[in-house]
Amino acid sequence: MLVAEGRGALDPIMTRFVELHARSAFSFLRGASQPERLAERAAQIGLPALALCDRDGVYAAPRLRTAGKEHGICAIVGAELTFEDGAVPVLAATHRGYRNLCALITRAKLRAPGSTCVPRVGRGVLAATDFRSRAPRGVHSGEDAATSARDGRPPRSSAARPTKAGTPVQWNELPEFADGLIALTGDKDGPVRRCLAREDFAGARACVGRLRAAFGDDNVYVEVQRHLRRGEELEIERLVQLARAERLPLLASNGPLHATREERAVLDVFTCARHHTHLDAAGRLLSANDERHLKSPAQMARLFADLPEAVENTVRLAGRLTFSLEELGYQFPRYEVPAGESMDTFLRKMTMAGARDRYGHLTPRVLAQLEHELALIGRLGFSGYFLIVWDLVNFCTAQGILVQGRGSAANSAVCYSLGITACDPIACDLLFERFLSEGRTTWPDIDLDLPSGDRRERVIQEVYRRYGPRGAAMTANVITFRGRSAMREIGKALNFSPDTIGRFSSLFGSGDYPHTLELDAQLREAGIPPEHPRTAAAVALYQKIYGLPRHLGQHSGGMIVCQGMLDTVMPLEHAAMPGRVVAQWDKDDCADLGIIKVDLLGLGMMAAMQDAIDLCQQRGTGISACESAAGFQPAVHNSHRLEACATFLAAIPKDDAATYDMMCAAETIGVFQIESRAQMATLPRMKPRCFYDVVIEVAIIRPGPIQGDMLHPFLARRAGREPVTYFDERLKPGLARTLGVPLFQEQLLKIAMVMADFSGSEAEELRRALSFHRSQERMEKVCVKLRAGMERKGVASAVIDQITKAVQSFAVYGFPESHAISFALIAYASAWMKVHRAPEFFASLLNNQPMGFYSSATLVKDAKRRGVQVRPVSVIESDWRCTIGADDSIRLGLCVVRGLKQEHGERIVAARPFASLADFQLRTQLPKATQRTLAKLGALNGLAAHRRDAQWKIEVTREPDDLFAQAEDDAALPLRAMDAVERAQADYSGAGITTGPHPMALLRARLPDIWRAADLARARNGLRVRIGGHVICRQRPGTAKGFVFVSLEDETGVANAILEPALFEKTRLLVTEEPFLIIEGPVQHSEGVIHVKARRIEPLFVRELSATPASHDFH
Amino acid sequence: MRTRASARRAWSRWGGASVERLAALHLRARIGVAANADLALLAARRAEPVLVVQNAATFLADIAIAEVDPPPQLLAVLCDWGIGHLGQLAQVPRAALIDRLGPAAGELWQRAMGGQPRLLRLVRPVEEFVESFEFEHEIETAEPLLFVLRRMLEQISLRLAGAWRVAARMTLTLLLEMHDCHERAFTIPAPTADIEVLFRILHTHLDGLTLEQRPTGVRLVIEPVRAEHRQLRLFESLLRDANRFGETLARLVALVGPERVGVPELEDTHRPDRHRVVEPRFHTTAREEKCDAPELAIGLPLRRYRPAFPAQVHLVRHVPAFVFSEKIHGEIREAAGPYRLSGQWWEREQWSAEEWDIEMPDGGLFRLSKQGDSWFVEGDYDVAAV
């Protein structure tokens, strides 16, 4: 007889119990709770330890470990391994066992042919319609085992089929990896219970026999679970018989799939997603009750009062599981040094050689700094790491790939000397301790910025080549359910119509909009009113699902490498991109576990800058001596193109008045980092006049400083409207250059050390909290400590509040100073290029699209406003990429033509010159569709009178020996030439760019009352005006309290408008969907910044233009 | 000129009169008059309600090419050429056009020029097997209705035979005096064109039918299928006379109501005792039967009480110890459970239940359930089945 669980403390039994078979949401659609939530709940109910056995991975193990530490829970590592005939949970008993587990999972994962990492949830509205037709009908249980038993077919779960996500583990490969692992027979998805469900006792014994043979007689447990369902007693009885027959111990588990009862709803939604069905049709696929949550030792003791040894065995088994992630055994690769050298001595040698190149004469200050850094690096054992990164930088140099270190590495003179970073930390007075300090236990962070695209991929592939596919991996990026994806999945499960789900996505796809519209209001607008019977469920589910892992992606550039096999440190699997292998942990997990990561980040601007510098070299427009005289040292080895390129960043003059003038005028379209609308609105107030101003400009327009209310005090102090004050006079040295306002992470650390007596390790904890975006809790804990420290020192409560607010806001997003300097270097360089090498600058930007904030069309218009001629695509003149003519004009490359294959473009270039259009056709043999596109774009104009002439002529099928071809061409053309509007339309549809007049110029005559963007400067403050143009940017930053910023481009420039939240909500569809708008409202002038405060919005219908360039929306 | 103008007027008058005549027959019409069929069709599309085209070029000049349904690719090229109307297309030399865009462009050009006379194609409407009749007065009894229905079936049956079809489904609609209607659809167990079989189905239904309003009209729609000739597999058997079985069911329906006749089917849910009554399927495939097979029950057969007996249950340490109900009462010797079930949490009518199996001192085995705060005796187990 079973006994009910007591709600009160009826039974004083306090039998200890350890849950050894839990699954988290990292089982991707097979679990419903975050590991942190499981750890928290386990602590609440008195579980001393918890084993997480996610499906085919240890994805959540680091998170459980961290959360377990916080809650006093011992985190046990395990995984459910998918075999052909079911899933078997295994637990890592020893370090060797863990290594085997990782290697085994990796082998199965990498054996798969494909690319995706884990099962992905169906995407798009169409998926909602798909599943209806595929919804399983008449399937009476969610349990694959039960289904197969009923049908009498061989058991094979969908998860066991070879997929791109991985192939099942083979039974015959198990013995090789079984050492140190302990196996449970598993739950209903396990092979043993599947056999029992088919009444196949012999088969169950055979399965157990296989497990015993692989893992050993002492390392197999017969798992029993009790979920208060009819029929399970029979199964338990059979399992007990099996255990007795095989002389194996029983092990009790509740097989939790969620932390508490409440999360059962999430599991049901995930079940629907997994089976491509909805809740109304899912039937018995759904859970029968909500019992699969974490249960306390007392609850489990009562549940298994008839099998007490099963509960006791959990404690005994837990005692055998000695492995923890603390003993991961990760080692960074050693660097092979020449004979007679150690890594320390070799690093010293290379650093000093590099320093002499960088600094020329080594001053005592430089020498002292280098000695200090080298000594610390040696003591901490990081020499090999520096040498390996240096080697990677050397590879880039040898390959002609521009590279620049960023992050806190920019604080290191050693990194600067080795050529890893481009900014002299001694000259910039940067704090080395921000990068590396005695108290630091984790690896320092060196990030390398590389040109995005092929060049970065070459570096990544080189890392794979050097360390092997199982010695290096990209770190994972856990994609979580956000607003739209969460609601899409919920909507499908709740059987909302595809139209409704689509409407929600299109209305709220560009942001979660928590500022002005609650979720139920969003649902109402999407067509689900509050009185809808499922609205409450949708809202509740949304809150539960938001933030849960959806699938595993790869980090944009974080690579980890290992001394030995990385697949014994963590499981690896295929990434979505061919040729990439990804780890199961993200960068925060890796950092927590001391696994070193090198970020190989792709920057579009790096690619553009390298191309621009190359163009300058080719055209002989490099930096002249006179230009660089006032600036930094020229390149040391000018003979080498790349070296000239690499030293360009350091060599450009940093006091160029014209560059700063352009910044002050906010004419920064295309300039790295300071081109956004928010940056452009700040530049005229900031009025940068030196390089450090650019550093501040880069750092200040971030959510951290903005939310911390640091922007306005800083600008007021800079403008002299507010006195410069400090929280404390002792902070003056650290805060003086930012006028007493903390703008950088380093300054906050300094404040904590001075005002709250934070030790080095406490400051390190704060730094980690600031960098660790994931954990709000972590930040709150540090803030409590900070506040207590300041109170102890008697700091005034108002100041404590200010400092705490600053620290908290930085957790949102703030820059370290060194990072800002690295970015500012590129920002300044790109601005300088825009002013002094505009053709090269714009041509390179166009060649590296998509990148940056604006579309090619806006860049072209900006180039024209700056006096650069941009010429259209031409098969006679254009190369594949954009080029610069002798007259400094840009010739658009064939690469801008939509749908034109590079192979065809190169064929055109190779076949030049062409005697006639017929000659072009005969010798290029391009598909008719391509010829039509080229003709429509005007790319054949040199071979025909005009576009329509070309369009008419290319339709004739040419034969090589056609004697009358010329006569055909000479016949009168029956088509009229395109007018300006048609040309613009053809340009936008064929290339997304027009070199002709802006569409607004064509409409201007019709719009007499619309102000031009350039004329707004003459409008008096407060005058009500109407502006109109093509919407190039829509933004609703999280820091703007629901305000929306819209930028309208016309033939004279860009006009900005601000929409209040209420107006935006009223005109949401209009604002988000219309390509051309008219906005009416008063002009506001403030310190050189002009915008229109929108009062009225209407669409500007441009009937002739169905194609328009893309806009940059809500990023 | 005068001749042309008078001809136009004559055609217009004729068209106007035709439209009026058709209107009298409740048919809305637009009439185009032109030199050939294609042009006349275009004219009819633009007519309000009559359009006489005498100058094809003028008429066609403003017609968008898209209106004449050209192939999409051809339309795209012409659009790129700036040719949006037939008038513009007509100005392009035909031979040059065909050279470039093929014969489809030539056909389109021909239409742009006003087209050529061609033979008309006969389009047969899809044959419908529908009969309807309006009575002069409301009818009081079934006899006149049955008489009319038999006549209708005779008509339809003849047409079915002519089309080599049989009836698979009949829909009977009775128009009632207050503009309401009664509608009933009948699936024919073994599709047939036999008047007697079809009539018996209708007759059986009307025999048990009581309406609150008198019928004023009747309409009968037959869904036809091809007659199926299928050889049964070795162990497959059909009803000896499916239509007779269907008729028997129809009589039962007439007696007890449609919601009480059918095949019980367990619903696909964890909720206990959820079932529905479905129409018997006469044409299920083996595949469908397999998919719909219910999960086998575990343990002793349960004899359910419908409705269940409310009960008072006294718990000791959360386990039922005493039960008091109309069916059973007294001390519980032993209890097994709880078995918990819950579902439909996404609806307002979400449910949950906790079940116990109890043994009474006399050896009787019962199932108790707790729903909310209420207890019920759900049924007893057939101990004899042990």
C-alpha cells in the first residue's frame, strides 16, 4: 500500500536522500527548469546533493556547480546517454569517469553528419500550421516506450535516431569509456523499462547484462521511480524482481523534470513543441500529473516506505561519486620554445625585442613596467598563454590579416610590446592590475579583433588545425526564449491561430517593449483579448518560459583550446557552421571553471579599414610624413604592406582638427562606434577635441552610464555648467580625467577599493560581477558587500546610494577603459579616413557590407554629400568590388548587384573589353536573368544607348555566327528610356543603392510644405515643421523609457524625430512598416543637436517606388 | 460615322434589354460586345453593364496587361520594359517581340491588337445532384413530403446512373415556415444509387421527426462517388448488409436521439472516464483502426457508476480510513494510492483528481476519487475476474 505524502510534518522521518537523476531545461524541450532554480529548490527542501543528467550533455553542469555553491548543494555530474534502444543515465564517479563521459558524448555527437547542435524548436508561423497536419492522432501516451510496446514495434525513440544533433551511443563502444562511470537503468525512456513495458523480462535482463558487462557489477543500479500513476506498481514490482534476480541494488529517484509543480505547464508546452502538436491535440503525450518535481528526503522516504533500501542507496551512491568540476584537469597548451629557453625567458626575449620596436628607446619607466608585468606573468604561470596569443597574432601578420587586441589586455605593456594591442598603456596611464593581479585566479582576457568574414575564418581554422578538431572549440552561446520566440512557442501550444501568432511577431518582433505595454496589452493588440479563455495561461507561461534555453549556438568568436584533448574536459559537438566544433559550455561557464578563452572577434570595420589602407597603398595615398609629423611614429617596416597596415592605427595623427570638426558636426555616418543616432546626438554636446574625448564618447553612450545618470552630469561638467566634484577627495586621481564622473569599470573598482576597503580579491569579485551579465544575483551580493564596506567607513548615505547606483548600472553594460581605448582607436582612425581618404573609406565600407549602422544607400548619399562622386555599376568599368577611379570617384563594384554570382562577376571582368553588347553576351554567356538585372541597373549602358535599349537588345538570342546581329541592334528601339523615378526604382530593386538623385529630390516639387533636413538648422526653436523622408533608422533603446527615435533621410541629409511612447503606440504599424514618413512637430535645438518632437505622423506614399533600401531598426 | 454610332446604339439597346431579361431571372450580368470573343470578354469585364467596343485600339490602350493574365515571367519583363498597358504593347513590333520573348508574347500582342475571331470553347458546369421543391402551403404530415422526396430520388438516381456515380452522402434540408430550416446529413453505409435504400433512410428519419414549425419546402443534395468494387482480404469481413445496419441505427437515433447512438470511443486524455460517442465508420481503413486502438487497461475490470456516488471519507494520516456513501459505508480495510491525475491547466476548466483503491471488510474492492474537496465512489472492481 502506498502512503500519501504528508503536507504537514506528520511523520518525523528525516531519511536522507539524494536526487541522482534530474533533468534541467538544458535537456532542450525535455526539462523545464533552469539549473539554478533546481539548486535553489533542492536547498529549500533539504536535499544535500543533486545530480543533473541532461540528455546527451553536461550543458548545465557548471551552472549547477555555481548555484550549488551558493545554496550549499553538492552538484553531481551526469548525463543521459542516448542509445539505439533508449536513454541510460550515467554518473561521473571519478575524474576518469568524467573524462570518459565527455569523450563518449563527443564521439557520438561528432559522428553525426550535420551541423545543428540540438533539436531546435520550430520557427515561424508556418510551423504552426505544419504541425496540425502532422499531429499524432490516437497516440495514447507520451512515453515512447509505451507507444512502441503497444504497437509491437522495436523500441526506438525519436531522440535515438541519428540526427544532425548526434548519433546514438553504440553499445559496443561503451566498455572503452565506462571506467569511472556508474549507470542507472533509467526511467521509462530507458531500455530496461521499455523491455518491461513490453513484458520482455528476458530482454530487460539482457539490457542489465550489457550494462554490467560495460560498467562492472558494482556500478549498475536499478532505478525505481514513483509518480503516483496507475500501473506503475506493477512496473516497480518487476524492477524489484529484476534487481533481486541480477543481485543489483535498487535506487530511488523521482526523475525530476522541473523544480516545482508549477513548472509542469512549461514541460507540457515543450512536449508539444517536441512532438509538433498543440495542447488540445497532445492528449496523453502530456504529463499525467505534476509529480515530476524535486522531492524532499522525507517525501521520498514516504513514497518508498516499502523500499527503504532504494532511498538509502542514493546516499551510499552519492558517497561514491567523488568527482566534482573543481578537478576538471584543464590545462592551457604549452608553447614550444626553442632549445635552451623556458617559456618565461622566451617571453621576456620577445617582449623586450618588441618593446624596442614599439618604444624605440626603453625609458626606465617603460622598463620598470615591463619587468613588473613579466615577473607577475611568470609567477602566475601565464607565460605560455601570452606566447600562444602572440604566435596567433604573428600568424595573422604573416597572412596579411589586420589584428588588434582589445579588452583588458590593452592595459598591458607586454601585450603592447608583443604587438597584440595597438595602444600604449603607459602613455595612456592604464592600470595593469585591471588586466592581471596577484589575487587573480582566473585567466586574463585577451580578445583579438579581426576583419570579419573570410579573414577571421582563416584564423579560426588555423586554431583548429593547430590543436585538432577535438583540441579546440568555439564556446557555446545559449540561445534563450525571448519575447517573440517564447510567445511563438506558447501560441502554437495553446492553439492560437497562425495569424494571431504572426500578428504578435510582426507587432512586437522588434522589441519586447516592456516600457509602455504589458504583455496582456500586447496580446490584445495581436488579437487575444483578456477575456480569451487562454490569455491567463499565455501570460503565466510567458513569464515561466522567458529566459529558458532554446537551443545552443556558438559564441561569435570565443575559442577555447586545451593541452591534450579538449573533449575530455567538456563534450564537443558540431556547430551550425560547417567546419566548426562548439563546446557545450558558454563563455561564462568556461570562465567560472578557469578555462581560458581567446576571443577571435570579427569586426566589419577592421575589414573595411584593412581594405581602405590597402586602397591607399595601391593609390599612393598613404599617410604622408607631414600628416604623421604631429602624431605618432610611422610604421617601422614600411616595406611590408601588412605591417604598414597594422601600424596605421598607431601612425595616424591624433590631433587632426578636421577630424574633430567632423565629429563635432556629428557627420559620422559610417564611422566606427560613433555613427549611431545616440552617438550623433551626443557628439555636438561632447565636442571632442582630443583622442581621450573619443575614448569617453565611445564609452559614455552605453546603457550602463546612461542608466547610471552619468551622461548628463558629465556633459554639464564638461560644458562648465556644473562644478567638478568627487565622491571623495581620495578618488580625485582616478576620476579627474572623467571630471569626477565614473565612466569606466576600472574607476568603479578603484572607488570600491578606496571607499569600501575592497581587497584585491574583492575587487576582482566585483569585476567579475560587472562582466558577468548573467547573474543579477551575483551583482546584488557584491553591492551588499560594497554598501556594508562604505557604511563601515562612515560614507554618507547619499554618496553610498550614488556609488551603488553607478555600480549596478554598470552591470547592465559598461566599458572598461582599455576596451574603450581600443575601440576609440578604430573610431578615430575611421573618422580620419572619412575626412582625409573619403573615396577609399566609402569604397571599403561598401565592399564590406553588411556592417555598421546604415545601409549602402545611406552611405552612398553621405559620400555624395561629402563630395565623393559615386558612379554606377558598369560591366565596362566595374570590378567585382568597388574601386576608385583616377578622379577620386568611387565606381560601384559588381558585388552590389543583387543575385549576381561572384563567378559571373569575375567572368565579366576577365572577358573585358567588349566590342558591343552582342560581344558581351557571346563571351560572357550569362544567364538571361542576370543579363536582365544588369541591363535594368544600367550596368550595360556603355554598350547600349540607355537601360531600356540594353533591356531590349539583350533579349535577342545570339549565335556566334549571326551575320545579322548588328542589323538587329541598329533597328529602331520601340521602348522609351526610363525616367528618373524608374531609374531609382530599378536601382533600389537591383542593388539597393542608387547613384542618382535621392527619391525625395524627385518628390520635392510635390511637397512644398516639407522642410529639408539641411534647412532645419535655420528653423527657430519651437517652430512647428513637417519633415519627410525615407526612414533609415527606427530605435527604441531600453534606456529611453519607451521613447522612439526615427531618422528620416532626404536629399540634403538626415533629420531626426522623437516619438513619445503614447504616440508610438497609437501609430505603431505606421511607424514600423512605412518606408517613407512625414512627421510634424516642433523643432528642438539643443547645443547643436536638432530634432523634431513628433506630434503627428502620416505615411508618405511614393507609388512609383515599390523597392526601397533597408533601414536599421530596433537594434 | 452615323452607321457606327447607330450600330453602337443598337447593340447597347440589345445589351440593356438582355441584362434586364436576365435580371428578371435573378441573374446579374455584364455584357461586352466586340468583334471577337476575347475582346468581348475584356469588354464585359469593364462593362457597366453594357459596353460596346467598336474601336479596339482605343479600348485596349488603357487596359493593364496584368488584366489579361499573361504568364508571370512575361509580365515581369514587360513591366521592366515600362510596358504596363496593352496599348503600349501594341506599339512594339510583333516579330521583334516574338524574337525576344517567344510565342506567348506573340499571343499577348495579338490580344493587344484586338485579337482574332476564334471558336468558342464549351465549358460544362460541374454536375450537381440537387433537387428542391416548395410547397404551396405548409404541410402538416409526412406523406406529401415523402411523396416529393421519392420523386426527387427518382430524378437524382437517373442522373447518378447516367454519370456512373452512386450516392455516398445525402443532405436533407426542410425549409420551415418561420424561415428556419432543419438539416440532417446521412452517410450512406454502402454507397448506392438504389432508390429504395435511399428512400428508406429518409423515411426512417422522418418517421421519428417532430418539428415545431411546419415545412414549406424541401431540398435534397446528394454527394456522389464512383461506385467502389473492392475485394476483401482473407480475414476481412464487412457487414452483411451495411445499409440495413445503417437503417437500424437510424431507427435507434429516431427513438433515443442522435447523441445517444454510436460507437463509444475513449478520448485521448489522462482524465478518467472521458469518452465520446462517434458515428460508426463504415469505411475505415486498417491503418486508421490501428491508430485509434485504445490503450489496454491494467488490472481488474472496473464497473463504473454513472454518475458516481458522493461520499464522505475520513482520513487517518492522509489515508482513507472510513467511507460513508449510498453505495458503501464503514471502515476501510486497506487503501492503495493515491493516484494523481490532472490536466487542461491551460483552460479555465482545469481538472485534477486523486484516486484510491479501497478494500472493504467484506472483500469488496472500490475506487474512490477526490475532486476538489469532494469525494466520490467511482465504481467497484470485478473481483470475480481474478
